[in-house]
Amino acid sequence: MTYEQNFLKDFQEWVDQQVQISELAMKAAEKIATEDGKKEAKEAAIRYESRLDAYQFLQGKFENYKNGKDFHDVPDFGTKTF
């Protein structure tokens, strides 16, 4: 494995871990905000959600890379129907 391949593999694993951590932290903060009515917990949940969005965006960039797309192509986040 080349240096670049190893770096990308490690970076993707780190991003995946950050997604898991942010999801857990956001859910915990939301639970505290709901159960205890803590304003700080609600604000923390918003911060964790923002981080989660950023890490998920990076995951989309990795998916682009795996699928041979350009870096600036918008990742496919799935379609929503209303």
C-alpha cells in the first residue's frame, strides 16, 4: 500500500469514528436536554449535530473518490420525496 493509500484509509477510518462519536454525543445531549430541560445540553446537541454534518460531508467525499468522481462533485446523500 502506498503512503497516499494508507493515509486515505486512516483518514477515512478516523472520519467514520468521528461520525459515531458525534452521533452518540448528540443523542446523549438531546436526551439530557429533553429529560432535564438543560439549555446547555440543547446547545451542545446543536454543536454535535453540526460536527456530524461536516463529518458526513467528508464521508460523501470518500464515496466520490471510491466511485471515481471528482472531488467537487456533490456527494449523493440520497433522495428525499415530499
